[in-house]
Amino acid sequence: MNFRNLIAAIFVAATSLCVYAEGYQVNTLSARQNGMGHTGTALKLGAESMIFNPAGLAFEKSTIDFQASVTGIFAHASATVDGTRYNTSNPASTPMAFNLGMKVYDNFAAGVSFYTPYGSGITWGDNWPGAVLNQSVDLKAFTIQPTLAWEIIPGLSVGAGAMITWGNVDLCKGLVTPGSLNALLAMMGNDYRFADTPASINLTGRAATTVGFNVGAMWDISSRVTVGVSYRSKMNLKVKSGDAALNYANEVARQLLQEKLNVLNEANFTAEMPAPAVLNFGVAYKPVDKLQLAADAQLTFWNVYKSLEIDFLSETLAPYNQHLTKDYSNSWTFRLGAQYSLTHRLDLRAGLMIDTTPVNKEYYNPETPGMTKIEPSVGFSFSPIKYFTIDASLLYVAGLGEDDASCPYADLLAGKTATFKADYRVHSWCPAIGFRVNF
């Protein structure tokens, strides 16, 4: 077994140790706005504006505004390999957001948000054909954002927040394919054959806390038209010390492989990558008093993610530092939303998102089955009593599919690079519930 190829395989696995990987961006940070296609760049949303556009917080009329949301993401992915379809068995993910806004002066407001901008999980199983790329991954990211907003003149505001972000990941993948090990056993005259993945690795890591900024501006062009723009900065996220642990299918696999694979239990590494900047444009239009329309366009600067830089902590292993190709492209997300006030207690909503993918299909890893997605949504808000509102919504994510997507990987026993190909499909249901207290 070639040691350099072995180290390369470790780093292919570690490509999941990133909290901004496409496929894990959470567009479910508000039970209210999910029903409007997650629009919000040009809407005055009170405390929730700190996430969508910090400038909107300045228009809050209440002295205190507290909002909380939680979403259940029930996602399903499949991969078709050589005519056979393999399905994921994913646990539900529950991104959430808590926002507290306070009116300091008539034209000045402050607040703080806690939300999970990135996070999901995917479980392919231990023994599917792509196990050498991914068996399962559990990813979480967290952000605290203190924010200030100022209405400079009537109808024109600016806002800024500091994004304090950290995260963690737990990843499992196969190191050796059954086919490669069986071929080696046959050459050795050994009749034993593996049906399951002989050896797997569990990688865990924590991204160190990093800080970025979220700024925006909002302007009432007229009493019925508002425009907004916001910008979230690029951040560099780094796993300072990842830990690895080996698992074997059985005692036969352990006896055959542990001598050559044991180094993995001692290998600690760092992984660093850029978290891309995001630019949002929005317009809101109120044709009649009871109807609010909104449209957003979001540009994510994924082109900075050309490769994942990974280095060993031990200087003696420096020759094996890796620079793994990702070659992402910038991508757009387009959002439309509508809200109709049926009564003074009940608001109805509908929306649509079109989320284009930045992923290069020649470096397509099933840990993040990214593809262009169509996402319709509906929702409502109901105020049973004064100062208290319940929000609920349902978002459906329909992936358009990605056919003949490929990903290179190191075939350790053959001593060469192989390619895994599959056709992917993704869809998910995302119900959300939240509440708002303001006075």
C-alpha cells in the first residue's frame, strides 16, 4: 500500500470538514419568511431583519421585539450507480434562530441574533458503492450577531452586525473498497471475500471561532416601494486539529489492514477554507394596503473556493500536505414572496426560491449532493392576543437532479486514482414554527 496515497485518502475524507459546503446552506432562518420564499432584504421585519438586512432593524416600532423559529428539515437523497438506486436514511435537522431587538432612540436600534446558518446531516450507509467517499456526515454551524441600526433620515437606514461563527463536524467514510481488497486477496491465493466495506474512518473536527460582518442599507423610495441591499463578508474557517479513528468490518479485515492503516489513529491535521461573501439585493412593493410583495436576488461568491488547503501538524509529514480541487463557481439564488393580511390577526403567505448550484460535477462528492433546486413555500401568522404572534410555514425543496456526476478518489490497494460516478436526486420537506413577542 502506498503511504502517499493513504494520506491523500485521509484528506479527501476531510473535505467535509467545512461549515460552508454547498448543500448545507440553511435557507430556513425564519418561520415567518420561509412562507414568503425567505425574502427579506427590503422588508421591515423587526428583530429578524438582523439576519436578512441589518438596516431593517432601525424601522422597528416596538420597544422590545423577540422572535424565535425552528425548522425541521426532512431531506432525502438518492444515487443511481450502474442501474441500482441507493437511498439515504437521514436524521431530521433542526436549524433555529433567536432574535432580540431593542429600540434605543426613535431612529436608532440595537439587537442580537443567534442562528444556525449552516448545518445538516446525511447518511448513505456503511456499504453502498460510494462508501469510499462518504458514509455519513453530521455538520453544524452557529453564529452570534450583535447588531446596530440607524435611520439616518426618514426612510433611509443603515445597519451593521458582527458575525461570530463556529462549528463542528462528524464524518464517516470508507478507506478501502471491497472490490480492491478482494482483488488483492485473489492475487495472494486467499479465498476469503468481503461483501462489506473492510475499513472505515471517523473524522471529527471543530472549526475555530471566526468573525465577519453583515452590513446593509434600506431606502423607502415611496410609501409603497422599498429597496434594500446587504453584504455578508467572507470568513476563513479553520479546523485546528482534526481527530481520526478507525473501524474494521470484522477481525479478518483488522488483521489484514491494521498494520498499514494504524497511522491514521495518530494523524492530526488542520483544514482551512474560505467561507464566501454573500451579496443580496431586494425590492418590496405594496400595491394595496393588505398585500405585500417582495423579490430578492442573492449572489454567493463561491469562486473563492477553488481548493481545500490541508496541512499536517507534524513537520515530518509536510510533504503530504494536500491541496484538493473544488473549483466552485459563483451562484445566484432568486426569491419571490407575497403576504396578504386576511384580517388584523391573520396573515397568509406564499413564496418561491430558485437556488442554483456552484458545484463542479467533475468533483462531485456525495457528502454534499448539490444541484439547482426549486423551492415553493406557504405559511401564515396568527395573533391570538395582543403582543404575541405565532408563525408557521412549509417549504418544499425539489432538486433538479445531477446526472453522470463524478468524483476522483485514491484507490489505496491499487495504488492509483479511481473515479466514482452516479446520478443524484434530492428533495426535502421543511416545516417551520415560531413566535414573536413585541411591545
